Amino acid sequence: MSAYKVAVLPGDGIGQEVTVQSRRVLEAAGGRFGVAFRFTEALCGGAACDAVGEPLPRETLDLCRASDAGLFGAVGGPKWDGLPKEKRPEQAILGLRKSLNLFANLRPAVMFGPLVDASSLKPEVVRGLDLLVVREGVGDIYFGQPRGIERLPDGNERAVDTMVYTTPEIRRILKVGFELARVRRKRVCSVDKENVLDNSRLWRRVATGVGREYPDVELSHMYVDNAAMQLIRNPLHFDVIVTGNMFGDILSDAASMLTGSIGMLASANLNETGFGLYEPVHGTAPDIMGQDKANPIAAVMSTAMLCRYTLKRADMADAIEAAVARALEEGYRTPDIFTPGTKRVGCKEMGDRIVQCVGGSK
Ligand code: NAD
């Protein structure tokens, strides 16, 4: 049996802790379904800065290029905050996205029934929530040129960032959104700022054209400011949201809090070859690192996405998601989602229980 090659990039802080658990869960799912994995660990982020002086070593990038998928933890922390921008740990994830052309960033926000009281919104607003933000990941104002800060003759400074999208870039991310909507509730909401930005005028025109190719999927358009409001007011309205890099960054973080904790949110970064880098949405959480308090569910749910999108094994993905649901139904809670009457556990014990449930243990 040939093994899937998985690059494991735990990074820093709780990235290390949650990745241990997500890898165990993936192995357990593989054991149950007869799928073999070959895991290879590599340095990235602050750990790589310390070891070799740069956040994304060549070997790490080469390993990803030679792998079917990657499991990424999180990078960064106060220890490296003083480094120049290009040497900061956060460059690792930006570099991976750009070098591997990971243009499609998928961020689902799903409410597990037992956690409905952990959300900051009323239960009736979030019960049954299941939306997917499809964020473009390699373009927009985060990568456009020119950019920079310059000193003006009068002594003041001037900063420039450039928002850029081409028709093919918009088209390919919209197509990802429509394809995913087809196997969900068949609704795409394209988010832009068409009333102000030329970029968004092009975005909306292309989105409308792509929409004609998917007559079975309902397309709507929404301004980003309204989308931010509707996410809080009536999140159940949404199925698939497709948007650019910056709007998606902000909206997906807002969507993440609907589910109760950022420790629940998984994400996928996909390119056109089928390679995917799977990661929790959260960062390295320096405030709780090393204390066995991190919620591993975001990282575990990212392995379900790996099974679904890279391996095309919906059965394995369903089994991992069901194992998480079962652990929550049994009352297992890390501190971030703890409510009185439930069982407070650490990162490792939550991982242990999910591994048992994936493996089919009672
Ligand atoms: P963060 O996501 O690390 O933490 C925000 C808050 O959420 C903290 O209170 C933290 O304890 C809590 N939290 C996060 N994940 C959790 C989990 N799994 N379980 C329980 N609680 C959790 O964001 P931050 O504090 O703004 O950033 C800390 C560092 O992480 C910074 O250096 C930042 O640059 C980096 N960061 C990295 C990534 C990434 O690697 N993709 C993403 C965001 C932030």
C-alpha cells in the first residue's frame, strides 16, 4: 500500500501542542480506513528563525513540494517581535501561500450543537450554523505593488499599498466557491465593495459571469460592510461566501467567533494541483502555551479537511468530524469552551478522546 506523504510543520507555541494531537487523529483515521501516511516534520516560523535564521527554510518548502499535503500549526510570538519584517515568523505562512500558489483559503464556521451556549451570540442566532468562507489567498492588497512607506520633502511620510486583481485570479476563486456550493446548499454570496472600488467592480462583473456557468447555484452580491453586519445579525443566511484576500481575512475571523472559540476553527489552503496546507485559524497563543490548555479541535478539524479535499476521502473526514462531535457530546471541554456541568480537560486528554472515538472505541 503506498503511503500519502504529509509534511508536518508545527511551528511555535501551541502550534506544537495541537499538531501532536491532529497528527495522532489522522493516523487513527488511517488505521481504521486502511490508509497509510508517511509524516515528515520540518522547521518553520520562530523555531526555524532560532535554528537557521530564517522563518521558511528551503528544505521546508522543498518538503511541501514533494508532499501530498501539509499540516501546519501556527507561527510567531513575542520572542521574535523585534525581528525585521522579512525575518519574522509570520513570513513562513505568507511565503508558503505564495510559493505553493495556495490561492484558495477555505474557512468553514460550523456550530457543534453542544457548544451553542459557548457563542457570544444568542443560541437561536447560531444554532445550526454551517457556513464556508472561501477567501482568495495570494493576491489583493497584501501582495500588490507598489507598496511601502516613503519620506516626503516636507518631512511627512506617505504609505502606499496596492489592491490588485486580474480576471483569471477572480475567476478561479469564484469557481472554487461555486463548485463547493454545489455539494452544499447551492448558494454563493460574493462579497465586494463595488460602490467604491474599481477592483470590486471587476470582481462583481467576473462573479456574475461565472455565476451564469452554474445555473443550479444561486448567486447574490453583498458589500463587505453589510456582510460584516449580516454575519452577526443573521449568520444562518449564509452558505458559501466568496471574497478577496483582505475582506476574507476580516470576515472569516468574525465568522470564527460565532462558533464560540477560535480554537474550533480549521482552514485549508489549496492550489490547482490538489496540494493543500491545512491549519487551525488561530495563532500561537503565547498566553497559554506549554500549559496543556490549548483546544486541539481546530487542528483536528483541519485533518478532516485534508481527508476531504486532498485525499478525496469523505468517509474519513466524516469519521473525524463525528469523533469530535462525540467527544463534545460526552462533555469534554478544553478551558476555552468550558461551561459549568461539563468535563474540563487539557489538550492531550481531548486529543486522546478524539483518537479513541475515531478508532471506534467506546
Ligand atoms: P492567537 O490566536 O494566538 O490568540 C488569541 C486568543 O485566543 C488568546 O487568548 C489565546 O489563548 C486564544 N486561543 C487561540 N487559539 C486557541 C486554542 N487552540 N485553544 C484555546 N485558546 C486559544 O492570536 P494572537 O494572540 O493575536 O497572536 C499570537 C501570536 O500568533 C502572534 O505572534 C501572531 O502573529 C501569531 N499568529 C499566527 C497565526 C498563524 O500562524 N497562522 C495566526 C494568527 C496569529
